Amino acid sequence: MYTSLLTLRMQTAMRTFAVDERSVSGYLYHRLLGHDVEEHKVRAALPRKFSVPGLPELNHSQITAVKSVLQKPLSLIQVPTSGL
């Protein structure tokens, strides 16, 4: 049976996570397991402008999303496949 390298890496990471509580931060460990964890903001100095040379400027919604992600310890970002 063929098992891709990506699948093997994922399985190795999950085994490590399952047996070593120190493999990720305590916050992430308990959050990923679904435990109640007190929400907190990450204190980070945000840039004044969110842009990358050679790419289009971000719109207001995108800038709000970037700021939100930079202030949280864990975020899930989903984009439509056409946005990749």
C-alpha cells in the first residue's frame, strides 16, 4: 500500500503530539484537545501598512483579518481554491 510522505509526516507529528505534551505550547496542546482555555491576545507591534512589493494592496477586510490573526495564538484561515 502506498503512503505519501505527507501522510507519514502527519502521522509522525500526531504520534509526537499524543505522547509529548511539550511538543507544542501548553495553550495549543489544550486548545487542540478541546479543553476550556482562557482566551488571550498576543501583544504584538502591528505594522502601519500591510503590503508586499509587487503584490496588489490588501482591501479593508483583508487588513482586518491579518490584524486579527497576528493578535491570536491560534487561527484557522480558509480561502477559496481560486484564492490560492
